[in-house]
Amino acid sequence: MRGVKILILKDAEAVAKKSASLIVERINKNPKLVLGLATGETMLPLYEELRRAYKRGEVNFSEVKTFNLDEYFGINSDDKNSYRSYMDKELFNKVNLRKKNINFLDGDVKEYKKVCIDYEKKIKSVGGIDLQILGIGRNGHIAFNEPGSSFKSRTRKVRLSERTRRDNSKYFFSLRRVPKFALSMGIGTIMESKEIVLLASGKRKANAIHKSIDGKITNRIPASVLRKHKKATFILDRAAASDFNKI
Ligand code: F6R
């Protein structure tokens, strides 16, 4: 069966609790889970819930492997604005994930093409991603696959749209300092995950969610491709779901 399963919950906290319990359940079922992770504001309460679950002894990450979706290009992983630093702070340094099981795109190397090819190979070598967590951009992007990205795209260097740069500028001192490029898993790469869960909260995501679910499946709205996946779920709060069926 294809088509996205949609869960609509009260607020961002409920979205985080539900998605954290889904991840914990999948890890308990398969301690060697290959988990795809995202960064951004939406994920902050999710990582808080995962840290709590770990502290309560409900989950063991020691054999879990992770692959993050994306990283800014031209930023060192030690930089406070790198996605690697975000993940270290929010999750990696707080739970018992092993360093060797953490996979990340290095956005600060000249041989970025090799980095992208090796990332794809690494994903394949561990048998593919079992569960991929996604956020969504206001323009419908998933990872850093901006509108117009091919549904067949693989991990590569991408140009960030002005809207994405503006949205992410709150973490930098000025828009000028927001990187123009990133390395990102492709839509083709993401679609090969066995299960995909997209989280969205807040009114500012309502239009992108509405277009992804109610509109045409088109690469102008990258998240709409998820309707072609065998096992994709959107976990939304009421605000993010508030524009449904408005076409
Ligand atoms: C981040 C990522 C992006 C974000 C999206 C939403 O790793 O892949 O697609 O998920 O831009 O970001 P927030 O949650 O900050 O609104």
C-alpha cells in the first residue's frame, strides 16, 4: 500500500513524544537499527525526549548506527553552527551511541564528491536506512533537497534557496554568513529508507504540509514524493495540519 499515514496531535510536545516513542520502539525491536536523523528546530524537543528515555533506561543506543541527512558546506564540524555540533550537543554526547557508529557528511573538505559517494556506499554497506526521520522546510524541502531537486537525486552538493538561508539565519549573526551550499542526501537516497517519519509543528509549516499532501506529486514540493513511499508517516501538530484540504 502507498500513501502517507497522517497522525495529528495537539502540539509540538505531543509530536516529539510520539516520534521519540516510535524510535525507542524500533530500537527495542532491532537494537542494530540504522537510524537516519535530521537537525533543526523541530527536532529539538524530539532529542530532548530521546535523552529522557535514555536516562530512564528505556533505550540502549550502543549498537544503533546513525546517518545524518545533511551538513553545511564550507563549515568545519567543530564550528558551533555545524549540524555535527548540533547533534553532538543535542544527542550524540548525551546517550551511549558509539562514535564509530555515527556517520556524518563532512562539509569542509575539497574532495566533497568523494565524501558524497562514500556516504552512499556506507549506507548500502550497512543494509540501508531502517528508519529515516525528516523535517520539512517552508518551501517543502526535505533534507536540503530544495524545490526542483530530482526525485532520483543522490547525496551531493546543493545550493540553498534564499528562503532556506533566511529561515536558518537566526543561528548565524547575519544572512551574509549563512552558507550558500550544503551536502545533502538526495531524494532518491531518502526514498530507499525502509520507513520514513516526517515531523512538522507550527503554523509556519501548514502551507508546505498542505501542498505535500493535497497537491500534485511534484518536485516543486519535494516532500510530496513521500506519498510514493511504502511506509511513510507524517506526525503533525494541529497548527501544521491546519491547511489540509484547502485546495
Ligand atoms: C535539517 C534538514 C531540514 C530541516 C527543515 C526544517 O537536517 O534536513 O530539512 O528539517 O529545514 O527545519 P526546522 O525544523 O528548523 O524548521
